Amino acid sequence: MITAHLPAGYLLGRGVNRPGRFVLPAALAGAVFPDFDLAYFVLIDNWSVHHHRYWVHVPFFWMILSAVILPLVWRTAARLPALAFLASVFLHLILDTVVGDIMWGAPFSTRLVSFFDVPPSHDFWLWSFLLHWSFALEASIWVAAVTLWINRPRRQAA
């Protein structure tokens, strides 16, 4: 996935029953957080290592962090936002696995796993992704999120 992480986080955050005021922002933040490594990838690492090999794209890291964080916040008001953030991170990793590569076997394997491959059918890699059938899945996530946003409950003016 290239662009669907934020709308997927929106769908997840809106799907929470009685979410409270911090759940949606937490879900949105978690949905894009793993891609903050792109700044390091481009500006410092000079594109030398696939950014899906960095720790923020490794599910095992998030499993360990979840095992530490969730017991600490379980009986607090931070429970739902923490769950939303972490669920959105895992949603990000699952979406990246569709046609991207994620190290699901780490720390025992450095093999990158994806459900489908996008063949390099165009000179510029982005065109290969945009014109691949899997981009329809990405577009459908956008359509669902925009539809839900347009039809969101409105606050009454006081």
C-alpha cells in the first residue's frame, strides 16, 4: 500500500464502539507511524536499505512493545487509544504485506514476505504500483473512508 494507511486508520478508529476523544487521533497516528522511517530512509540512509527492514516495520518489535505497554495502561483511560494506535500499526503492516514486503518471521528470519508481487512493468516504479490490480484495493479503502467521513454524525450548533 502506498496511500491507504491513513484512510484505513480512519476506518479502524471510526469502527470503535464508544471511542472517546483520543481513539480516532491514536488510530490515525498508528496507521502512519511506521512510515516515519521514510525520512531516515531518504535523507540519511540514502535509499540503501529497504525501509521495510527498519524496526518500525518489524511486527515482532510491535508485539514486544504491545506486551509491555498494554498491561501498563489496561486499567486507565489510555487503554482504548493505546489499543487503537497499536491495532492501526498492525493494520499498516498487514496492508504493506499485500504487495510490499514485511519481515513477519523476525527475529528468526530476515526474509521479506508479501502476498503478491508487483512486477516492474514500467520504467518508474510508482507506475507499476498504480497500474497493478492491487491498487483497486487501495482505492476501495479510500472510497470507504471518504464515504464514512462524508456521512459522519455532525455536531449541532449551539
